[in-house]
Amino acid sequence: MATEVAPATEDRRREELDGVLMRRALAAARAAGRLGEVPIGAAASHDGRVIAVASNRMERSGDATAHAEMLVLRRAARVLGGWRLGGVTLAVTLEPCPMCAGAMLQARVDRCVYGATDPKKGADGSVYDVLRHPGGNHRIEVVPGVMAGACGALLTEFFRGLRGDAR
Ligand SMILES: [Zn+2]
């Protein structure tokens, strides 16, 4: 006999998967920081499994579009065999910028989970309102603030290190 999954159980599973994704994104961010990149990471899941992980690599590739989310969208598209990423959850350690928010809308991802907010470029309302703009024809479910403390601390430490603060 088929047992129905209670909505609460479904929510919890989703939360668990969001946590798994964010931990992968955080690990990628940390690795990027060690290579001198601004430590931002992203990961994508589909059907409950992780299908792509990437980190910011603007410096290494000399490419202003090489944000973690853009690279994850490209990898996920290769895995799923096309640009339409319905059913995909993308987790990223920092609130997406307008470029990445726009790309997520173009790719029609289902959900965007992010950690820290970005008061300088954030496109989920911090500066721009792209991710959840009411005029858009595609709706993305947005889950902000997942492991925000760890995500933000990574960035704070990185920039502190760049300034060479030993104060
Ligand atoms: Zn971006």
C-alpha cells in the first residue's frame, strides 16, 4: 500500500537537501578563497541529488561573468541535456547579483537558496529586485538566509585578510 508523504516530512526533506547543497557551496567557496578568489560557491540539485558544484573563478579565468552561479547553471545544463532547468534548486553562499538572478530566471530554475545578503549588488531586494520581480513571467521560490552566518564570515575573513589587518 502506498503511503502518502506528509507535507511536514516533505518540507523537512527539502530543508535537509538545502543544507546539503549549502554545505557543498560553502566548501567550494572556501576552496576558491584559498586560490585568491572572492570566496563564493554554488551548488545545484535535481531530483534530490547534487548535479553541479562550482565556485567563483573570475580571477583565474579573467572573466567577469565567471560567477559561481553562472558556472553551476552551465554545468547543470550539461548534466540535464539542455538549458531548461525546471526542477532545479540552486544554492549559493551570497545573494545573487543581477546577472546571476537574470540567468536563473532565463534557465527557469525552480528554487534559489542563498546564504548572506549582499548590500552592494544583491538582486533579491538588497539593491536590485530581479530575483522576485513581480513583473517576471517565471517565478522562482527564494529561500534566503540559509547558513548566512558561515557564508558571510567567509567573505568578511577574506576581505580582512586582503587588507592585511592584524589590528
Ligand atoms: Zn553573480
